Amino acid sequence: MRIPPRLSVLPGKVAETARGLEVMWRAGLVPFPRLDEGLRSVIATRKVGPFAAAAQTSARRDPNAIGLVDELGPLTFRELDLRSNALARAWEERGVRPGTVIAALCRDHRGLVAVMIAAGKVGARLLLMNTGFAKPQLTDVAAREKVQALVYDQEFTDLLSGIPDTVDRYLAWVDEPDPADRIPVLDELIASTDDRPLPAPPQRGGFVLLTSGTTGTPKGAPRERTSVLATVQFLDRIPLRAGEATFLGAPIFHGTGISQFILSFALGCKVVLRRRFDPEATLKGVADHGCTALVLVPTMLQRIVDLGPEVLGKYDTSSLRIIFVAGSALSPDLGNRATEAFGDVIYNLYGSTEVAVATVATPEDWRKAPGTVGRPPVTCKVQLYDEQGNRITEPHVTGRVFVGSGLSFEGYTDGRHKEIIDGLLSTGDVGHFDENGLLFIDGRDDEMIVSGGENVFPVEVENLLVEHPDVLEAAVIGVADADFGQRLKAIVVTKKDSKLDADAVRDYVKGNLARYKVPRDVEFVPELPRNATGKVLRNKLS
């Protein structure tokens, strides 16, 4: 008997779901034997979205447990749930309805968390703005996304001149109270409003993440179909556990920060936040709160490791089981230095705003192959294709990276989409698998430099340069060349008092890589231009 195509995949789907449930149970997301609690969480997520559902679930599980610590102190899960109830009711009184677009331009603090939870409770569509925006970017994105209400920290007031007066404004964090300022303050709204639970909205609002915008105006990537089961993509290879503590260094507006905030919150973990990243204050926070997980982007990890043994030794970070790194490439040198400083705790995630999770390298993977981004977790699929769309299966052959994930987006808010092959979504990166099935990212597809007919991906040269004892950071770009089409240029940041010169840089590369990968031009700069999540702004390099 011939099995219909749709039915033929059922055994695999059933096995995948069973494995996913096992992962969730192991982490404590589905408490055994109280499976009804797990079911209630699933239903709540479908009704009010992941932020509000996590708050409600954790408040029900242990209302007096500390759910959040910021610079103003701790808040229990019950307090967080009640605060968001009050904010949601205050918004409803001011005309916020299901589908209303609320933008948040906030650093990481309790105000932003209240906004995230309350937006779900009223069914609003939450847009998480990048705190590194310039005024034109903020204005353009707000107009394109049809923002109707804007919640912001006082420090960003000067950026709002391009926002129409018809957009409602709310202050999330106030540095210096101004009696003449008539903008409603979240804490005042919360304190003056009934905090009883609200009925579920008639439709779920969802939220929108923005791409990094390193090459232009950031695009909106909506997340409408987040599910509890999809969280296994993180938990399968990253051992977060219920009731522990997470220090969130990466900003919440970024995919790295938001994913780990949702997971930690849903697991009933204490989440420790700071409005601005400070490497030594991060170590102190980990030590003070016994954090088992630390969430960073690579530039943050570098600033911590660069503190040196004397400063690192001042703080007891032995509680750390996980240093979760994502958002941009983790160089072999930095990953090895971090492993030497903190032990086998580095988890290197590869993904994007559009596909969410693609692969994760565990400490064991990293020991075997420094620089790897690991393997796909359960429910994820990664394949490589050439320019003609043919699948590449041989090890050490570079191809375009395509990903299948239950958390992938369904298209940008402006109607555009990424390329799809065999149901898998393009990441825009190129990479290769080694003989053990570990993935390596060779660079961005559009960053490949063709010099004299030879293809060069900048990341290989950059990784080598940062291994030099005098180099802190490096970026490699292609510049126009009359004879070769393009030639390589290295932009280098050296350590203080370094005597490194251009010839030494070229000789170093020549001694380790093929001749055509040697940069002909070398420029020394005080720092590389980066966005708020640490990605190099290559459009500002020349």
C-alpha cells in the first residue's frame, strides 16, 4: 500500500515531538507529574504570547520567587504579573486595542519587561526598537511599521522629533523628573491603576524584531507563531534549568537577548538586567546572584576576557555553567581565551533574526573544533546549496546556508522575503561542514571579495589577525583595484603602546595564509564602528 506523502512524515514528526517533550521535561519547562501546568502554559502562549504567558505561569508556580533584578532592585514573579495587569488596563483606558502597534525604545529594565508582558495581555503588536538608532532610522522604522504608541527612556527624547504628534508617548525610565513634562510615566500609570487580571484578548498581538541594519534601514521580522514546543531548539543543546539565575548582558531588543529572556522567564529563573553593559559589573552580578547562565554577544565577552586574570579573579563565577554567545561571529581565539578563563561553559549559537536558531556548538564541540557553530538542535535542519540551488553534501565544500526552524519568520513586514529552497530559508551566509558534521560559517554571501579571480571571505583573515598578540580587533574589506578588480584592505585596532606596522601585518598573514589573502592595504584605527549588538558596520568602513 502506498502511504500518502503527508502521512509518511508522521512517524518522524511524532518522534521529534516526543524528543522535544523530553527536552522540555528535563529542563523543567513541563513539570512532571503536573502535566496540566505544561498544558496551561501552552494554552496561555497561544492566547497572550510568550512574554505574558511566561509571567503568568511563573507567578502561578512560585509567586514569591524573584523573577527580575535591575538597578532598582528585585521584583517577584507575582509583582511582575500584577504590574503588567495594571499597565495593560491603563493602556486600554487610553485606547490601546488588539492590533495596536506599540514600539519600545528602552534599555533593559523593569519598564521594558512590563511593556512586553502588558502588550501581550491587550493583544497589541510590540515592536522592539534598537537603542543604537539614529533619529532618521527611528523615524523611518516608526512610519513603516505604523507605530501608534511609543514607550521610551528619557535619554532618547531628542530622537523623537520626527515622530508625529499623533503617536502616543510614554516614559519607561526617568533620569531627572521634569514637573513640566506631561508625558505619562509607566510607574505612575501602574501605581494608579487596578491590577486585577484581564480577560484574554480576542486576538494575539505578536511582536516584531528588527534586523541589524548594518547595510541599510533595519527590516521588520515579525514573530507570530511562537510556541512552547519551539523552545526545545535552545534547550536541546543549552542546559538551562528551572529555578536558576540568568544574567542577561545582551540587549533584550536583539534576538539573542529576547530568546534567552523568554526561556529563563518561562523556566522561573531569576533574570538579572543592567541598562548598560559594563564588563566588571557583569562579573559582580554573576557572583552576587549565583548566576548559572550569562548571555552575551562576542564583543561583550571580549571586554570581559580583556579585563585580565587579576580582575577576573576578584569575583566568584564558579556558579556559571553556561556562557551563551550569539549575534555575530565568535572567533577561535576569543572562544579559546574564554574557555581558559571560565572553563568548558561556552555555547556558541548561530542563527539570525529571520531563522532564529540554526545550530549550537557545545563546549565539547568547541574543544574538538574551535570556531565551529556546532550542529542543529532538535526540530532544526541545516543544508548547504551552491549558486545553482544544488545541494552540497561533501565536507569542507563551501555553500550557501539554508535553515528550517519552527521559529523561522514568515516574511518581512514590508512584504519581502528571504530566498527559500526545499522549504528551507536562506541565512545570507556561506559555510561548510567538516567530516564530523560540525558547521563553520565562512562569511556573508555578499561580503565575498574577488581579487584576481580568487574568492576570499573576510572572516578567515579577520580570525587570523585577532590571534596576533598585538591586535584587539580587525575587519577586512574589498576595495576597488584597477588590475585585480578588488584588493584586500585590513582595518586594525591594536593594543595600547603596540609598535605593529602595516608590513608586520602583511608578513603575519603571508606566513599563515595563501598569498592572495594578504591585505595590500592596512589601516590602523582606534576602534571599529559597531552597532548596539556588536556587529561591525561594514558600510562605514572604506
